[in-house]
Amino acid sequence: MRILIVEDDPTLADGLTRSLQRADYAVDCVHDGEQADHVLAAQSYDLVILDLGLPKLDGFEVIRRVRRRGATVPVLVLTAHDALADRVKGLDLGADDYLTKPFELPELEARVRALIRRGQSGGSSMLAHGPLSLDTSGRRATLDNVPLELSAREFGVLEVLMLRSGRVVNKEQLAEQLYGWEDEVGSNAIEVYVHRLRKKLEPAGVAIRTIRGLGYVLEKDS
Ligand code: CA
């Protein structure tokens, strides 16, 4: 799950980034509306947390441009004070929810979870591969109908492999899904997650094959 934070107050931006990273989201952060617009035109996110009062391009204009491009990414707006007009305008332009500053981090995290769930419920959230099934909105996995315990990152790796089942997925694609720009991706972190997944999946005959120099493939016929 990848989140973009758009916030020009460095202390708040930092606090938000760290708290969401602790909750295992991949987080990118930009500090003005113009950067936000560029990044949103180029990359896909599962959620945008957007301050309204921003340098260069305000938050309203950022939402307007996102929706004009047809992007359905959920947008959570942060308003600086209890300004009803701002909230109404933000929601009218296509924001999905708002929080008034100052807010408590647990509340923000709850809103984030709800918005991401809602964003995903549009499409099918169940993935299946042989005895393995993944509920991508509930973040649950089962193997032979028995709940399978996975860390958030293991789940992320498996989700990407299942979405592209039978095709080769390279390490960069996996890392991109799991980490924000600022995170240090240990060169063998992906290998570690794949190794752990194999130990959990192989007893049930589900194989993740390494294609040397290319990446990994979840075998089609398990
Ligand atoms: Ca601001």
C-alpha cells in the first residue's frame, strides 16, 4: 500500500510519514502543490493525504487536476482550522474525507484504513492461486482454507506475485510496491521476504521460482 503525503509543514509531514511507515505503508512525501501534481500524474497511489494550504498550487487545484485526469485514488484532506467552507469545497471537488488540524494520529490512521478499504472495494479483492487465497482488502490469506500468518511486507510481495501469476516479476517491481522513496531498500530484503514465503507456501505445493537475473514467478500450476 502506497501513500502520498502532501504537506508543507515539515514537522507535521515528518510526523505523518513516520507514523504511517510504522503502520507498514510505503510513504512518499512532497511539500508543495506543484510537486504533488507532477507525482500524481506519474505514479499510482492507494491514498493521498492532502493539505489544502500549500505553496505554488493549493490543495483544491491539486484535487481538481487529479479528478480531471480521471484518477479515482482516495483523497483525505487536511484543513488548517475548522473551516466549513474549505471542507465543503474540498469534498465537492472530489475529496473523499477530511480531518481538521490538530488531529490525533490514531484517528488519522483509522481514516486511512477506512479509505484504503473503500478504494479497493470497487474491484474484486479476492485473489486465488491453487490452494492459496488472498483477501486484499481485508489483508487476510488462507492456504488450504487455513489462515496463513504473513507480515505486511510478506503479504505485499505475495499480492504482487499473485496479481501477475505466471509472469516474471522483477525485484524492482516488488520493491516499488513495498517501499517509499526515502526507505532504504536493503539489497537482499526482497530475497528475505521471498525466502520466508517459500517456507510457508511450499508444504502446500505453491512454488515461487527464481528466474536468474530476471526475478520471480509464482508457478501457474501448483
Ligand atoms: Ca499548509
